[in-house]
Amino acid sequence: MKRRGFLAGLPLLLLSREALSAEIVFAQVVPGRRMRFPRDHGAHPDFRTEWWYVTGWLANEGREPVGFQVTFFRSRLPFATDNPSSFTPRQVLFAHAALADPALGRLRHDQRSARPALGLAGATEDTTRVWIDDWRLELDGDTYHSHIAGRDFTLDLTMRAPGAPLLEGDDGLSRKGPRPQEASWYYSRPHLEVRGTIERGRGKEAVSGSAWLDHEWSSAYLAPEAQGWDWCGINLDGGGALMAFRMRGNNGGVVWAGGTREDRSGNKSVFNPAQVSLVPVREWESPRTAAEYPVAMRVTAGGETWELEPLMDDQELDSRASTGTIYWEGAVRAKQAGKEVGRGYLELTGYWKPLRM
């Protein structure tokens, strides 16, 4: 799944009206297609939106926990152009990166945006290799490599996938709304085994931990009556995994919901909207934007319930300089009967302003 209002504010002004020609007909998510790897690890430029989204928990030698996010977005612009120049922005790339640092009490984050030109940014189609300048996420065999040099932090991480991709929904076709076209192709890679270093103003620190990767592409992700979504991806203790989401409506109701539960043996349960609920337990108000986010959430999927509690409340990410929105993306602990049973991330969008994709 995933989820972002990153089409807002796309740099269409880079094209003059004279340069624009026919409106693009984007590829659609339709049943009958089967995912193929390693090809589907790569970019799908005929679709309108796409993202590679990594979130996880790390700890240094002193066992201090930090959360991290590395996300690359690709967006195809809605108009064709006859201009053959390599500078013509047929695709646009964005990237977000963040450290959820309890020692600071808020996110360290940075962002990039670029159009693919002259090798300075791009997303290959044969496997995962996406980059903007010196920011990168690459797949080599079963191992991802990422290097991010932010304004006040640096990530240099290696993430090994211990198993095959988890195909969300119906063999990768994940419904996002009541209409057939409101869907995405979507797979996850839970329990990535992470090692590497971080820097945050006190020297280089060796870290290790676990992460979750989502790769998702779509041309109609958000129903017109939806204002945003809540999503979680949780690495459960013992090797299981949970993904759950709800698309929130403008009227305060739920437009759609879904989820997946994988046990330690790889057996998968897929949940329909009636089997999934995300209920706010506690809200936090941002001192910067006055947006109120349900940072503690009760998640029920298939009759099983987890309580999600944040590593820290202030994990709001301001991405207006790249994708035009503000959202909450935070490290959370999953608990049952008061006992921690997993760790992952919770994403809350459309609380600052309704998303328009």
C-alpha cells in the first residue's frame, strides 16, 4: 500500500502550455496479471504513482532505540510532450528520509526531489535501483543497500530479506476503494535484517535491527470521497507479520479497509473491509501545525487485536518542500495484554489537510 499525497504540488509549471500535448492515459491495475521477480522490484513508469518505502527500528551498542524511514517516490506527469530534451520532466522523483530520535524528541528528516536527467536521478525497470544525487536504494540479490546523507543525519544501511516477497491482497492486487480501478499492485518484505551505521551529531554509530519494505504502484490510489489513510506494518515477534489499513472518508467514515496476517511459517490470511478496524486510542496535537493525529491505535484484523503505542509522540514529517503535504510517520510498539509482541511503523495521512491525488 502506501499511501502519500505526493502528487500535490508537482512541478507542472516546468512545462509551458505550448509544450504540452495529449493527456496521458495511465496504466490500470486489472486482475489476471501475476507478479514477476526480479522485474517487479523495478519501476513501472506507465503507472501514475509508485513508491519504495522502508521503515524500521534500529539500536546502537548501548541498545538505544531509534526509528528510521527511507522512501523514494516516482510520479508520472499527466501530460505528454513532444519535446525530446532529456530535461523534459516526464517523470518526477521524490525522496524522504527520517530518524525518529528519542534523544532529540522529534524527527530528524530531510527530503529531495528531481527529474531523471543526465544520470543524476532515476529508477531502473529491471530491479530496485532508485536514486536522487547521492541518496539511493538498491537491491543486490536478496540484500538492499541504502545511503542517505541528510542535513543533520546520515544513514548507511544494508538490509537482507530473509524470505520471498509477501504479496498483499489477491496475489498482489490490493483494493483501495469501492470501485474496481481503485487498487494498487503491492508487495511487502517484512523482517528485513538491518546492519549499518548512523550519524546524528555524535559520531558514527554501528546499529542493527529490523525493517519493513513496501513497494506499491497504482494509477487510482485514493477514492475521490477519501481524505487520507491510516496504515501499519508490524514485524511480529517469532517471525509473523501484520499489515492493516483504512481509507478514511471526508464524512468521517471508512471508505475501504484491508490487511494481511502472515504467520512464522509463511501462511497468509487476507482480510476484507469488514474484518479490519483501526480505532484511535489517544491523540497528539502538533505544536507546529495544530494537526491532531491518533498516535496510539487499536488495530483489529481477523478477530485478533493489537495496541500500537508510539516510540515518541512527535513524529510529524513536513514534506511540503517536495510532495506538498504534512503527515505523521512513526515507530510504534505492538502490544497484546500489555506485553510487547512486535515493532513497526504507523502512518497517518490527511490529518493536516485532505489529500488530493
